[in-house]
Amino acid sequence: IPDYYVFEYPDWVNITAIDREGRFVMIDQYRHGLGETSYEIPAGVAEPSDETMLAAAQRELLEETGYGGGQWRLLTTLCANPATQNNLTHCFLATGVERLGVQRPDPTEDIRVHLLSRDEVLELLLDLDATEEQLDSPMLFCSGRQGTASVQPDVAGSDLKPLFDTILEYIPAPEADVDAPF
């Protein structure tokens, strides 16, 4: 293909973090590309000094939020834009995290930390203007069991079912969800 360009970026990581009280550790920050402030899950670029993608994710969570520890699991690896980019996004779930220190954002970052309930996260996800699709897609799975069938993701028979089942294994549904269809 003549004059076709590929953007070469380092891999990215994002983290769906849930503290010991079951609250989602979210951030908001100004995004110049969008010209607005948006709620996001912690995320960032893997640095050459990171030995593994897990190490990159743990570093990013600590830097952006001051939270760490807990149990970690790779959820999935995605390609943000395979048509023009060569990098991958490694999505992690961290449960049982706790505040370990202060935030250490990069000089160009202005980040605020928010601890949100599952219901609050679902509200954000349903407001498409409030989230970045790339960063928050793992959140759809983590907050999907709300006891309201109309907003639950339809994953039965899809490639996403194993991912969704894995997350549900680590995030107990509220008691009201006992009769959920999945």
C-alpha cells in the first residue's frame, strides 16, 4: 500500500482497581485531545524500565492514585487501533488494593482520585460522554452485574464470555443479583 503509515507506540496498561471496601479506584483528568476532563481508570505507557506489563500496571496505579498491593490478574490484551498503531493495551484487574502513599503524577498530569461504588461506575459508563471507550471498556465487565437486566452486557456465546466469567469470579455480585441470568 503506497504512503501508508503506522504509528509505533510502546504498549499501554490500564487497571480496573477495586479497594478492600469494594470501591472502584477511578481518576479524572484533563485530556487535551478531547478538550475536557473525563473519568477514567488508571492507565499509562509501559516504560523501558518496567520488567513486565504487570510491573508497568502496578507502577501506573501507584503513581496516579497512591494505591497498590492487592491481588492482580491480567484480564485481556487489546489493540486500540490495529489499522494504524502497532501497540497493545494490557488490561489488569487489581482487587483488595489500599492506599500506600501519595500520588506521584507526571509533571503534565493533573489527576484527582475518586472512590466509586458499582452503581456510580455504572452511571458513568452509561453516560457515553463521561468516559473514554479505550480505557473504560474493562469497566463494563467489572460493573455489569447490577441486577438490572436491561443494562447487563450480553456476553453469552461471545468471545467475551470467558473474560466476563473471570471477572465475576473475583468480584462478588451484590446479593440482589442472585437471580442474574449469567
